[in-house]
Amino acid sequence: MVALAVSDPAKPHFSLCPLKLMGFTWCPGCGLGHAISYLFRGDLRSSFHAHWLGIPALIIIFYRMLVLFWQKPIFKKT
């Protein structure tokens, strides 16, 4: 999340997308990172234009982070 918050979505960047690395031009998830970066900047229109699932993805990711953060530890020190 920090990397998406500080990166500029308008500039070209390195991609870890396996489909893009294999040479495919279309991927259902491409644009989510850009959408989340635009959301961190408050640009809802560009975020929706980059990928329409950016807003729900950000909400789900933050929720999951909170659940994992507040979860009781599995292993207890004795």
C-alpha cells in the first residue's frame, strides 16, 4: 500500500503482472494498482477510469489488513 501511495500512476512503471510478462496485452487485473494510486491522491474519476474495481479493492485490502493486525497471535511464548 505504501508503494502505491507514493508512486505516480501517470508514469510508466515496472509490472509484476504474469500475463503482461508472458506477452499478453490484456489482463483483468491490470489497472488496479493505478486505480488505488489515484485514490490515494483523491482523484476518483481517474481511479474509476483506470479500473472500476479500484474502490472496492482498496476497501477490502484495508479491511483485511485491519483483521490481520488485530488478530490474536497464533503462537504464544512460554
